[in-house]
Amino acid sequence: MAAPPRHSTMLSISNGGTQQSGPNDKQTQQQAQTLPQSPGLRVPSNRKTIYDRHLNRSRNAELSRASFAYLFGEMVTYAQRRVTGIQDLEKRLNEQGYPLGLRLLDLLFYRSTSTSSSALSSSSTSSSPPNRPLRIITLLHLIHGPLWRLLFGRSADALEHSVSPDTPNEYMITDNDPLVNTYISVPREMSMLNCAAFVAGIIEGVCDGCGFETKVSAHNQPTEMWPSRTVFLVRFGDSVMEREKVLERAGVK
Amino acid sequence: MSANKTSRIGEEIWKSVNPQTPIITEKPFSIYSTAFRPRTQANQLFPRRTRVDKVNAELVTLTYGTIVAQLCQDYDSDYQEVNKQLDKMGYNIGMRLIEDFLAKSGVGRCANFRETADMIAKVGFKIFLNVTPTVTNWASDNNQFSLIFEDNPLADFVELPDDGRAQDELWFSNILCGVLRGSLEMVQMQIEAHFVSDVLRGDETTEMRVSLVRYIEDEMPPEEE
Amino acid sequence: MPSNNRTVFSLIIINKAGGLIYQREFQPGLRKLSTNDYLVLAGTFHGVHAITRSITPKLPISQPTPSPATSSPGTTTPAASGYSYPNPGVPVTGLDYLETDKFRLTCFQTLTGTKFLLFTDPMTGNVETIVQKIYELYADYVMKNPFYQLEMPVRRAGSRIQDKQK
């Protein structure tokens, strides 16, 4: 599937007639310059700012997987320079993923509420607030499905709940072949390392953004068929579990 | 060579998924054989493999944004230093990326720097960022040109920090300069690249200036014995 | 032997400086060398290859000159007259293959200077397609691996090349 040429996407956006984009460049510039969010920033007169572009313009756009691999590889290399051990490295990758999760959450909500391109102005989004997941299961389904599809083009491979009575707060999301690890071969002496800690950070960001205090970690669970199979262990905090009980009793879904 | 041909190569590689077609027919080799050798672009009818594995563009954009944000944090918003680090990262990427470019495009050595510029814009940027910057503003000695970016996926969703400095000091996409420097060095070209304008800074265009410093001579094998 | 012979005995990768960075056997058929002999083979081949490059005749027009703009091999416009090998737009190549009655050694040097040496049955066809595939795998699984240090021996990623090769 080839992505539509970017310039055509942009054209359709500038012709989209959203409230912000004025009829001509001059006006847009004036409006943009008076935007309250950015009093001090200069903007080009040709409407090339984030306020003039549609948030969905890159929704179905694709880029080369190689480019991602190089960027992610550099992120790993850079992180490695500043850490002392594997755990530290994973922690750092996790921290890099976290803000991404927060941002993706907004994007997911935005898109799940306004799927048709007609209801797109920012005012309409704020008038119909998106459904924030209230229960653990709803949240996990959001991650397993829509989040994974947005990031990796497919759903995750499994979603499980811990069977141990000691750890009812533990859930597992499995990816048989994480995209971030496609080209990564970890040296033997670091075999515990899983660079998908970055994705764990993304998950953590999404959960936190929804008000679910969580710790997420990535673990190698290879099988014969899936050598880079990874399990993301999601551990919800006590406050979440307590709230879960209250919501359960109240019948909130 | 015709600019159209280069852009067609870039387009072909980007678009079609055509994994198993053997492009080069079998020929006996000779000491001068070019059967393996990348030919001149003029002789190149088709790239060897026309396939780019793809991912969601937003994943790339947001990942890059995270990298820049992390650098700004680690270097306390010393944007000069951030630019330097981005360039360094790009250099590391370029040294690796060139192999992917050569392996997947199958294009060969360029006959001159003008051809190189076309190759960068229409094949390189097309494959790796799905954009085709315009090559323009050639210096009279043909050793310097500008790339003008209509569109820059790395900067989607981006607004620079409103701290009164970022717009004057930070080159958000500076990693691209390093990528060019690293990848061309691997094919024996020493270049210098820097941004001269960026729409993120409020400029009307995003422009990168690329200059050829020198061609790196083939090193001779070390003296034996 | 079937007519569509695909026997690939082994693969060697030599870095820009002539160092052996990868050696694997894919199919039995050749006698094994000691690690040291492989290193010697890589270094020797590297030297011989460089010599075969340097004795390749050059056109006067592609002679290096002090001016930076024109000093690369095969730059500037092709000479209309006096055309001979090498093609001005093509870099000087070196040794492309060696053959004995038991095997054939094919050398593919990338534009970046890395050499892939493939030992095959002399009857194996389509070697260039195989080498091309190997180059792609190298570009993917070696060069995109952040834990691989350039010019150093290929370690774990090598097994991925081997797996994919099968």
C-alpha cells in the first residue's frame, strides 16, 4: 500500500476549511502570531506551522522501516553511553518511551472520537469528550488493539491476566515479534536486555495518562517459532486496584 | 544523466513491492566485468530491488522528537551542543545507512557532484523519508548546492520551545546533515552540510546547504613485508 | 548434481582494512581452514585485490589531479574519443573471481569498500543474486544493529544472516 503523496495530503488539508486556516496567507500569519500558546515564536507566512496542518495528515502516512531502525538504534547507542548496566539502560529506554505514550494517548482519543473528516475542528472535539478508560480491562484493550495498530500496524498477540492469587495486579501483553527489535541482536553478555523497554515506556505513558499508576517492563520469552517474543509485564499500583474494586461494586464498565 | 531517471528510480524503490524479480541477467564475468559492479546511472535501467519496508510515519516522527527532546534535557537546553550531538548521531547513522541505500537501490557511483545531488534528493530522501527536496542554488564551481524541503516528516507535530533562544539556535533536523556527511564519506566524498533556514524558526523555507570538500582518494594497500 | 545448482560452501566478509570480520560455512564440501588461515586468506586477498585494481589501465582523464573537484576516479565528463576500459563512470574494479575445478570464489566489493567472498560450486548459477541478497541481509541485520561496531567482527547478527540464507 503506497501512501498518498505528502503534498497532496497537504493540499487537501489547506483546502479543508477548518476554522483556523484563513482564506489567505497574510491573514493566517496574523492569526498565528496572535495565538495565545506561542506569543514569542516567529512563524512563516506560508502556513507551515503545526496549527495550520491537520492533525490527521500523517494518520495513514508511512515511512521507511529502516529510518525508524536507525533512529531507534541511535537512541539505544546514546542511552548506552550514559548508563552503568542493563537495568539502567532499560530504565532509560523506558523513560524515552514514556512521553511518547502520553502524546499517543491524546492522538488515539482524538482519532477515536472524530473518525470522519467532517467533525474535525478543535471545538467539536472538546464538546464531545473522548471516553477515557475507567477500568483496567478497557485500558488494556485500548493498548492491545488501537495503540498497537497505530504504532505497529497490527494488534498485539496476546493479553493475559496473572493466574497467581498473589499478583492480581499483573497483566501481560505479548508481542511475538516486536518491530523495535527487528534488526537488533543483543551481545551475549547482555542477553537479559530487551530494547523493547522503550515500548514498555510507551505503555506506561498511556496508562499514566489515563490515570492508572503502573510499572511496565519488557521481558524476553523466546519460543522456537518466535525467537524475539517479548512479554510486557504490566503491574498496576495499589491505588488502581482499590479503585478497581470500588468501580466493580458500582457497576462501572 | 536525466533528473527524471533518478526520480523514477527513487519512486520505484519507494513504491512497488516486487521482491523476487532478478533484475540482472546472468553473464560470464571477466576481470573488467561490471556484472556485479554498480553501473553508471545512465546504464542503470532498474534498481536491483524495488522494495521499502515501511512503518507508521508517526512512529518515526515521534521517536525523532523524543530523541531531540532528550538531548535538550540532557544538555540543559544548550542548543549548540544539541545541534552537535544531532549531527554526530546522524553521522553514525549515515555510515550505516549508506549500505542499505546501496544494497536496496542498486545504484552505482555518480560521475560528478551534480549527479550525487540528484541521487541524494530523488533516491536517498525518497527512500528514507519519502520526500524529494529540490536541488537548487548551485555554486558556479558545481561543488555546492542547496536542498529545499517542501515537507519534512521529522518536524511534523513540532513547535520549538518558546524560550527566546531555540528559534535562533536549534536546528531541529540537524541529524540530516550528519546523515549526509556520514553516508557520503563512506563512498569517498568529504562534504560539509548545514541548515541555513528552517520553517520551525519562522523562516519561509527549510534549506540545507551542502558543499563538497574533496573526494577521498582510494587508500593504497599497506606496504607488505 | 542438479542443473539448478545452488551450492554455496561458505562466505567471508572482509572489512575496508583487509580484516576478516565474518566467516561461516553454509554447506559442506570444502576442507576447513584454521582461524589463522582464514585471517591470512582475508588479508592476502585484500592485498591481491588492491593490486589487481591498481594495474587496471586508467584513462588519462581520470588521473588524479590536485584540484579537489576532479580528483576522484572517473569524474568529469566521459571522453568522447579514446574510450577504453574502465568505463569512466565505473570505478576501477579488481579481482572478481577465482576458480578451481572444485570451487569458485566470487568477490563482491561494495562502493564503501567492504568485500563479500562467496565460495560456491563452480556450477552454481545466479551467484550475483545470492551475493546481492547477502548484501541486503548485511545492510539489515548487521548495519542496523546498534550493538554492532563498524569494522569489527560480526558476532550474533551473523547467525541471522545464516538463518535467512537457508
